[in-house]
Amino acid sequence: MKTSVLNYHIIVEPDIQTGTKKLGYTALCPTLGVADDGDSIEEAIINVTDAIKAYVDSLVADGLLVEIDF
């Protein structure tokens, strides 16, 4: 099995949190269609990075193609 390190673009935008109406941030990886949020920009990036890792791991486990973003 070949292992590679892949880099994905992440877009972070301010967002109003549902329910609390507090300012938060949404982080999106458009290549994979993965998103997550956080109370700060840093937290949103950490959360979406964890979500990307989980998504890629699930693709590998299922023997599916992992998309590459250039």
C-alpha cells in the first residue's frame, strides 16, 4: 500500500451558530465536500482537519479513490 501526504484547500468563513446565534466559523474542504465548525478560526480548522482525516480513512478502508487537490 502506497502512502502519500495530501494537502487540501480549506475555506473558513464567519457564520452564526444555529440555536445560540453566537458568531462562529465554518471551515469547508470543497474538494472532498467535508465541513465542520468552531468557535474560533483555529478551532474550525482543527475540526475540519479531523473530519478530513476520518473521511479519507473511510475511503481507504472501503478501497475507494481518494481525490487529489492541486
